[in-house]
Amino acid sequence: MSGSLTVNRPSARTSSGLRLRGLTWLVWRQNRLAFWIGIGVAVAVAAYAIVRHQEMTTAIAQGHIDACRGTTVPAGECSHKLNSFTQTYQFPMRRPLQAMLALPLVFGVFLGGPQLAQEFESGTYRTVCTQSVTRLRWFAAKLLVPVVLTVLISGTIAAAMTWWWQPAGSLLGGWFPWWQWYPYDGVGPVVVGLSVLSLLIGVTAGLILRRTVLAMGATVVLSAGAMYLLHSLRGHLLPTTLATVQHTTDSPAPANAWVLAEGAVDAAGRRVPDLPDCYAADDYAKCLVQHGRTGRWAEFHPSSHLWPLQWAETGLCLLLAAALTGLCVWWIRHRAA
């Protein structure tokens, strides 16, 4: 959490570059406790993830479970091996992946919200007007240090969680779908993007509201809303794959694909409504054919879209963060006083 601003008047012999470094150093001192706590947590998560990753890869190799990779409806020995692997290694991973959803909120609430709000609330922001440091340079320093800390800490934690998750995600496939909110929101670059966006939401809220507690509360609401909207848009960030098959009742989507929509087609390949009444028929497939439903269509993201979707969403988060930065600059130049 940031502290109050105290800027000493630099001597005339000090260059502008040194003044900028001095101000950055001051902001760093205000945030150093948050940095060391964050680094400590990141190192602990990374160490734990490395150990768990090694345990998983060893279990996969020694148990010859790799032969069951990609199995969607396992039977016999594969079923026993995958069930045992899931209980031993996947279940303990769920809670940490779910907890990762709160990581962006932590940066926004405890690092972003108080960053400027404390300065306005205590009145120390007014000292900027009496120093040789301009308001925009002060804002740049107040923003640069938290952004660097956020990227460094969230990036380290995200890399560790990705390293931990990958063996299980690759082995279990559809048993541990990549597109569900966990693991998706707990791995990859999207963690960094969401963290930076939440940080900027907090900074903007602090700048406009000028009350620390109020800014922190607004950050929770606004960041959660932004994450919900991004989750709703996620499936539309990249073009989907459309597939149609005839003479089957199975979906044409491959295993572990994120199916956004699917349905029945007739002999000409036209989409037609499904027939729920056929579920009660003695011969489900024959009932569909009798009613002109000869195949299936599906619109989906294959598993290969995981990282492109992650980078697209990260780019959108950074674009929104840049827009909030522009709003803050305008506000400081025209409204802050």
C-alpha cells in the first residue's frame, strides 16, 4: 500500500534525468513493502509449483500413464490410472487455480486503489504544485513503479501455475477442460493482463474519488465487472471453427474443444432444430433420421486456440489499461487541483 508523498526540492545542478530517478526511487520506497511481500509469495508459489510439476511428470512416466493421453472415455486399466492420477494430482490443483481469480483484485485493491487516493486524502498532492516536479511526472512515477511490480509478481506466479498445470492439462484433456474459468484464468499471460487492468482501475478510482477506502471498494466492483465482461467476450476474440458431419449423432468437434454451439443438420447440410422427443425413442439415431436429422454441426475453439485466445484477451486488457491511463492524464491536466 502506498504512503504519502514527500518531494525534496532538487538542487539546480541536478539534471532532469536524476530528478526523475529520484522521484521513482521515492515511489519505490513507498511501495517496497508490497514488493517484498509479493516477491515472497511469488517465490513460494514457484517453488511449490516446481515440486508438484516434478511429482506429476515422475508419476506419469513411472505409471506409463502417457499411453492414456487424450482418452475421452477411458476403460479398463486407463480408467483406473486416470482416476488415481486425478485424485492425487488434479484435485489438489483446483483450489490454487480457483484462488488465482482473486490475484488481479489484490493488485487493484491494495496497490492501485491507495496509490493516488492516499495522496489526495492526506493533502500531500498539493506539494507537487510547489516543487520543480510537474504533476504529470509525479503521476508517471506513481504509475510506473506499481505497473512494474504488478507485471513482475503476477508474471512469476502465472508462469509457475502454468508450469504446474501443463502436465495434468495435457494428459487429462477433456477431463480437465482448458476453457473453463479454471484453469484458464489461472494460467498464462491473461493473469498479467487482468492484473494490470485491475491495477489501473484502482489508480483511476483513487484519482477520481480521492478517498482510499472508497477507491478500494470501487475497485473490487469495477474489476469484478470487467473480468465478467471479458469472460463473456472470450469466445468471440478469435474466429471459431465450424464443422459438419453426416450419418452420425456424435458432435464433429474434436476432443477437448470448447464447443460454443452445436445442433442437427438435414441431408442438405442445413441447420434444423433438435428433437428432444427422440431421446425417449427405442432407437435414437433411427428416430432422428426419420425426422430428417441426418447429421450434426458444431462451432468451436480447438485446444490449439488456448494461447492465441490468452494473448488476444491480454492485448484487450492492456488496451483498456492504456485507455484508463489516458483518462488519468487528462484528469490530472484538467481536473486535479
